[in-house]
Amino acid sequence: EIYPIDVNELKIGRYHDNDVILQDIAVSRRHAKISKIGNHYMFKDQSTNGSYVNDKQIIYDEVELTNGDIIKIGKNKFKFQNYA
């Protein structure tokens, strides 16, 4: 499935008001967000369980995403692609 980032902030989590809703017990209600800042995309973890970017655990932290990065949230994996 493809989730285009056509807003300045893409919210990811289990709660119904997120842009990407993940039905996984390991996913927090408001787990993470991806923000577009200029030409850069930032991934921010907001969860108690943490997330992974390229197998590196991110807990309450923010990292810049680059093409091909693998994001893991609970049992869900995503590949970040910037087509710009």
C-alpha cells in the first residue's frame, strides 16, 4: 500500500484521527509523525514502544529520512521514497 505525503505532517498510529491507521497492539494511539520541512522529511517517534528506522531504535526522538529508509512501527514496515 502507498501512503503519499501530500500534507506537511503525516500522523501514524492506532487512533482513528491519524492519516495512517495501524491496527496493531504494539502501536500507540499517536505513535509517530512524518513532517515535511522544506525539501526534508523528518520522522518523529511519539510512542512508548519506540519505532525503528533502518533497524535503529528511535524513542521520543526525530531523524531525517532519506530515500529507501525502512521504518518499522510495531509489526508494520514501510519504505520511504521521495520522488521529488
